[in-house]
Amino acid sequence: MVAEKAEKDKKINLKPGRYVRIEADTRLARVDEEYDLLRKFSNFHYSSIVSSGASIDDLSADLLREYFSKTSSRQISDGMEKKELAKALDLLDKNDPADRRVKNYAVLMFSDHPEDRIPYAYTELIIDMFGTKRKMESKVFKGAVWKQYYAALEYINNNFLNELVIRDDGNSDNRKIENFTFIALEELLANAIVHNNYENGKPIQIYVSEKQINIVNYNKPLPPIRISDLNERTFFNERDTENPEIRDMFKALGIIESFGTGIGEAKRSMRENGSPDLFYKTFDVNDNVTSVVIPVNEEYYEIKNGSKPKKKVWIETETKDFKQKILDSGYTNKIKQNVLKLYEEIGTEVFGNSRVVEILGCSEVTATSYLKRMEGELKIIVPVEGMGKGKYKFSV
């Protein structure tokens, strides 16, 4: 901190204000840097303070009980009323003798409508649609922040994540590639919610297109972590969080496995899928934004858009909906797993009874029953003409 007299002293000649050291550069702090540092060293977290308008009436007893049922605290919640549940989770203002006032993280975690008390406390999905005319569509996920996480994750997984099962020419083994890895999505979405500054009045935004998924928070990481660290490192044992109670509750729910490892897990999943590295965008120093991009797997994109030669690919089928059809059937788990095994082994080959016997190690009678189920009831195989009697292929 430099006082005004330092500027008047010709030997010092420094402008008054708070100075910060950024790598080798010492300079006057910007307003947002000064605010972030003051918050950090005063241990201030917006989520931890008492809400200015919410009360225990804003909390849902059903959400509280569901949370307890999903965590190791399940037994202690039996027979407890809402106020007792709230006290057990330290949601109430200890200075309120009426036990009415609640903290901000209580609203975020256990209110059906946290956005009523904390503006823009929701997650917005912006979908970049491509067709004859380009257009944008938007979908908003509201409710408790852990419910937002599950809902957004499920919606994106069901509608935009796909995989290809591929057999390369000259190779008898199948391999799978995902357009966007589910692990990267779940880790980075959880990261966005835990590190979001709910005081700034802006939603978390997720942009989805054919080529990338972009998750945006309108706040930077708390010092000493910088955007460059998020790009270069895989473990953050010293990272502070905007919402420590939400972080701890996400861990209790199993959304977070261990602190400081999510970005590393996301990066690992991208490498294993053969995808380009995820990256955090670099903005002007005055822009208060954290924006992480999950790029599409390039091989997946080339195959789906016809730019990769088809002769090198024997199988290029989207499998998620197909597999779900099998898993949703009324058959026993053993039959479902055997049907999935047949599909993964055979792919687009033409096959018959003997191939089923070979793969499953079953009798010819059992193999015939599998063919009947797959053709007549599941309707996932079709007869092939001109290759002898009893020949089929999967119809994805």
C-alpha cells in the first residue's frame, strides 16, 4: 500500500494505491484484482454470508432429505424436521435467535428457485444449430445448483455426446471414439459451479456446437491461480474456491472425487480419446471471464462430415441410442450383455448362426433364439439377401 506522500517525494515518486506483483511486474492493482485479493485474505465468500432476503421458508425439505439420503449423513436425518436438518448442515444464521435467516449457499443448494433470491443463479445452455440457416437456441436449467448440474449433464449427454465404433482396414479389433468425452464435461461443469461467483449477477453459460463445448464463468480464478496455470497444470492443491461449502457438499454427493484433480481428469480423458487438448481462453486483463473449451475429436468430426476416406473405416455407427434400446428392453441382464457383446464384436459384418455360437460359446439352438429376439422383438438386425440362408446384419 502506497500513501499519497510517496508521490510527492521525488525520490519515491509512486502513485498512491495498492500494488500487486504479477510475475516480474509490480504495478497498481486493477479494481477487480484488489477486490479479489481483499476477499481472499479476509476469507470472504459470498456463498458463506447470510442472505439479505431469504429465510428457512425458501428451503425445500424434500431437497434436504434427498441430500441426506445420498450422503454418509443419511442415518442422522431420520425423523428430523426441516429446521433440524438445516441446523445439521449449518445453513442457518447463528446470530438469529428465531432460526429463520439462512446463508447464501443454503439458498443455492436447497431452494427450488435460488434465482428468486440470488439473481441469475442458473445455468444457461446455448446451442449453435447448423442447417440450411444458422440459428441459436437456448435452454435454461434452474433449481438447486446440484440439480442444475445433473440436469444439464444429462441433457447434453443425451442430445450432443456420441461415440463411433470403428474398425480400421487391416485391423480385427474395434476401437471407440467420442465426439466430446463425458468425463471432461462432468468434471468441467462441476468445476464451473463450484468456482462460480454468484455475487456478480451472471449465469454460468454452456455453448454447444458441432466443433466444441465452451463453458463460461463470468469471474476469474482466485489468486494465486491464473488462466495460464489452468492451461499448463493438472493438479491444484492450493486453489481457493468461491464456494467452499458447495465444494464440500458436491464431494459428499460424489460429484467431486477429490479436490484439485478435476481439470487433470478432464485433460486425461481427452488424451485417451485422441482429442485435441482442452484449453482456457485468454482474454484482455480487464475481462473478468473464465472460459474453457472442449474441442471435438477431429477423427470423429472428419468421419461424420465425410472428409475422411470411407475405405479406411469399416464401422462408423453412432451407438448410444442403439445400445440404449437394448438396455431398455425387458430381457435379463445376461441376455442384454450378450446382445451388446454380439454387436460390438460383429459391427457391420454380415453374420449368421455360427458366428453367434463362436462369440457367445453357446449352442446352435441358443444362437437361433438370439437371432429371433434381435430380429423380431428388438428389431435391431435385418436379413441380408444373396449371401445364403439365415444371414443378417445390424441395422443402426
